[in-house]
Amino acid sequence: MGPNVQIGNIYPQHYSRTFYDGMQAEGQDNIVNLVRCAWAGSQRYGALVWSGDIHSSYEDFRKQIVAGLHMGMAGTTDIGGFAGGNPEC
């Protein structure tokens, strides 16, 4: 399909499309799939992006707003993925 710099972020859209097509094949209508990453056009396949569960605090709510803005640019809120550990390993 092309070099990574052009198509590297399209995987989430294909994931959503595969889920959507499978649900349609099973006769489902009004398909919604909660995903933690998406890409331009993913919404046509019922992708509803969420960041996962957060703590109930205004600080975390503020971070969610920032994460949502970043998601609009980067296509994912699944940044980092892990807490702790040694990144040198």
C-alpha cells in the first residue's frame, strides 16, 4: 500500500472495518465498536474512540480533554500503554 510514513497509521481503520464487516455479515445493524485508536475514516465503520477507564478527579478529567485533542491529531489515545518498568530493558 505504500511506505510506512504514508500508511503506518491505517491499521486501526482496517481493524474497525474488519469488525464492522464481520458484524454486518452476521446480520447486525447500528454497529458500534469501542476502540482505543482510530484513523481518518474509522467512524464509517462504527468506531467510537475512548481512552479507557480513568480516575474520578478533576485533574484526570482535565487530562482527558487534552488527550481528546491529541487524539484528533494522532489518531489514538493509547499512548504509553504501560506504567512503570524499565525502558532500558
